Amino acid sequence: MRETAELPYRPCVGIMLANQNGQVFVGKRIDSKEGDAWQMPQGGIDQGETPEVALIRELGEETGVTADLVDVIARSAHEHLYDLPEALVGKLWGGKYRGQAQRWFLLRFHGRDADINIATPHQEFAAWRWVEADSLVDLIVPFKRPVYRDVVQEFRHLL
């Protein structure tokens, strides 16, 4: 196996889904063994996909929310990188990546809470809720906190 520093970053999108009150969707990871692990929707960009296509696909896969229920408000100015803790490198994504390079998008949700359905065919969340943006950093696993801090700072004025 290659050294972690030699591995590439996995291309990924992150989605800050905000409701009309400026609160942000978070889901409690279904696979977390370490208590409450909440996060915003995110996922890999498939071969041949644009980030814009990937974000709508991932949004549907993780929340059941369809493109007609959201408006894209902003795209992050740059990719946000994070490295996995060493113990996770060989366990996620077949050991092919050191972490993720995430392009973040702010989406305004104009549907109803009943339009959100996390019981999708490849369910990733056990529960979901709306939270204030300033509480996001405290909910996420420690190795992703710098990314969440930067994304909240970049999008806060648009919430």
C-alpha cells in the first residue's frame, strides 16, 4: 500500500441545504460507531459527472429532495480539502484516497419538511434536523471541522 501522503484526494461535493429560516439540514450518520455523528449531505463525483450534476444526485440519494425543490444560491470559491485520520485511510473508499477535495454548494430548500425522506435505497442517515449554521462545527467529527468552519464562514452572509 502507498504512503498516505502519496494518495490522491477523492473528488466530492458538499451540500449546505438551508431552509427559509436560514437553518441548515444535518443528518445523523447511520454507520457511526462513535455516538452522534452529524453532517451535511456530501458525496463523490462520479467519472464524467460535473459537480453540479453530482450535487443533485447526492442530494436525492441522501435526502430524497429533488431538484425542483431547491435553488442553487452559491458555489464555494475553491475546493476544501480534508485528510482522513490514519486509522480510516485503509477502511474507506478501498484505501484509494487520503481524504476528500470537496466543492461546496449552498442550496435554498423551498419544499416542506415532509418532502425530506432519508429512508432512501442507500440510506446514510438515521435521523435529520434543522440547525443553526453556527452549531454545525460542533456537530461534525473533529477531522472535518476546519472545512465546516470555512464553509459556514463563506456562506453565512447568504443564509
